[in-house]
Amino acid sequence: MRTFRPYLDLVRYNHNYRRLWLSQVVSNFGDWFGLLAIYALVVDYSDSELVLGALIVVKMISFAVFSPLAGYVSDRFDRRTLMILCDLFRAVVVLGFLFIGTPEWLWAAFVLTALQMMGSAVFEPAKSSSIPNVTTPDELVYANILSNLSWSVIFTMGMGIGGLATALLGRDVVFMTNAVTYVLSAWFIWKAVIPHVRDAEQIANLSNPFRGIKDGLAFLVNSPQILRPSLAKGSFSIMLGGLVYLLILLSEEVLLMGSIGIGLLYSSRGLGTAVGPIMIRRFFKDERNWIRATGFAMITAGTAYVVVGFTGSLGVMLLFVFIAHCGSGANWVMSTVLIQKRAPDSFRGRIFSSEWLYLTFCESVSVVIAALLLEFNILNINQTIVLFAIILVVIGITWLNTVARREMMYQEPEPVVA
């Protein structure tokens, strides 16, 4: 019970963080609950792995393309207001999926997905940038672990329940539920007080969007202590993005379990991302070791996916998908906390949006390569999983010998002044 006391106290006594956290819980549930319905829509109206891969890529690219402007907007305008508007916008967008009823209208799924991701591109850096503003330095690590834990649990529940709901209740019910969760998320944020203080000089420096975006990128490039954790998620996803996409096809074409199999595999992924961050406090208490721990997490995830590629047992797959994503979940929290602690508030939105840009670019390339390998019968699903997993191990070893070595020479300076 003592282990969970800091998390319970955080939710109990920090009212503003609690409301921000609750908004994340309900909107994440709607997202994951509705994701399989979108995948099922594409599968019903198309029998090509490339079309499904293209939808995932459109989702990622839309997020990435809008990220630079989204980061600027997050630093320029009130983040609380931005998050409310994004939630209401996404609620309207997901209702548009209700009107796709024939293969001829499948193109609309790509447009709606792109619009939904544009809203998320603003919401995510605004949310990540706001957490340090509603928590104390002592609460910050626990706040991020709890946010990631909640994401993972909701991911597990949402994907599992979403797969069953899509099969039993139909896609329309799922899409309407998703819209309601966005509205509820907006209500929780409206009830919260989220400080975002900027002086006249900072506002003047952000008056020109192009200059603001350029200044944010220059600041990140010239701040290696911030750049290193900003590269962690994307570098992990160079191969992990394709591996997560391949889990869908593994269920559809190898296990022959459809939405239920996808729900189980993605639930195992969600459990792993929940457990991984909790292990940080036990095995990597010193934050100076977190960049090095990222390399070991990549090696662990790659090794686990090698087993997934070779086995034909659902039980073994579930276990090693869980192990792989313990590493990815730990990496997510470690890199996020380091950015939040090292980056000044006036640049934080642009830094997080740059991180998301790199992340989504890497995921997109990974999914495209995997889809092309399968579409042209260069490799089968299991062989592609093994190939991507081995490359992920190599990336982890490279990270330890390059980025982690530079981090070891880094001495924590005074907070960076914008």
C-alpha cells in the first residue's frame, strides 16, 4: 500500500492534476475503444494490407505535419482553452465515421482520421506541457507514471472492450461513444485551473508563427541535454511502429482471431506499458541513468519480439509482447520527465511537438516499410517481425554507444533560461 501512497495522495489532494488526469482517462478510453472500429471499417471495405497500413500512416503523418504549428500554438495561447477546443472538435469529427456506409466512401475515413489527428497534435503537447504547471517537482515523476499507467490500463480495457463492442454492437455505437468521451474530457479540463504565465517579451517573440517555430527548433538543437530525451521515443519507434502494426495482421492472418485476437495482443501491449514505468522507481532511481536505460529497453523489446516472430502460440506471444512493451512504457515516462524538468515552460510546447514530429515520422516510415514488404511478398508476417526486432536490438546497442555515452558526460546545470 505504501508503494501506491504517492499516487493516491496526488489524485486526492491535487485537484487540478486530478481533473487533467480524468480528462485523459476518458478521452483515451474513447480513442482506443474506437480504434478497432476504424480498423474494422477499413478491413470490411478493403482486403489489402497496404490500405490498412496507409490509414495508419495517414494517421501518423497528419499528426506529424501539424506538429510544428501545434507546438507554437501551445506556447502562444492558453493551453487549457486549446485542449477544450481540441476535444470538442474531435467529438464532431468522429461522428463523421457514422456516414461511411459503402466502399466508395472509404476515402472519407482517411480525411476524418487526418482531422482527428490534427486536433490531437495540438492537444498532446499542450497536455504534456501543462503537467509541470499543476504539480510540484516532487510530484512530477509520479504524475507522469500515473498518466502513463492510466493510458496503459485504459488502452488495455478500451482495446479489449472495443474489439468485443465492435463485433457485438456494431461500429456506430462505438463511434458515438468515442464522441461522448471527448465532450466529457473537455468538461474536466474546463473545471481545472492550469497556469500558463508568459511575460510581454515572450508573447512578442511568439507574435510571428514562422519565427516562433524556427526559434523553438534552434533552441532544441542547441540544448543537447534536452535533445537527447527528445530523441528517445522516436528512435524506439523506428522499428516498434512497424511491429505494433504487424500485431494486427498477426491476429488476422496467422492466428485467424480477427478483432478478438487484436484486442488480446494490444491488451498485452497495454499491460506492459503500465508495468514498465513502475519498475523505473525500483531499478533506475537515479535520473542520470535514464538515457542509458533507454538503450537497454530497446534491446529488451527487440529480443522479446524475436520470440513473438518465431512462436505460433498465442500464450507465448502475449507474454513476450508484454515484456517488449514494459521497455517501451519505461522509455516513454523517462524521456517525458527529463524533457519536462530540463525544458523551460516558454519552449516546452514546441519541444514536445518536435518530439512528436520525430516520433510520428519514424513510426510512419516503419509501417510503410512493413506494409511494402508484405504487399510485394518479399517476406511473410513472421519473417518481417523477426527482421524488425533484430534491427531494434542493433539500434539499442548503437544508442548505448553514442547517445548514452554523451549523457554520462552531462552534468546537471542550472535550469535553462529561455
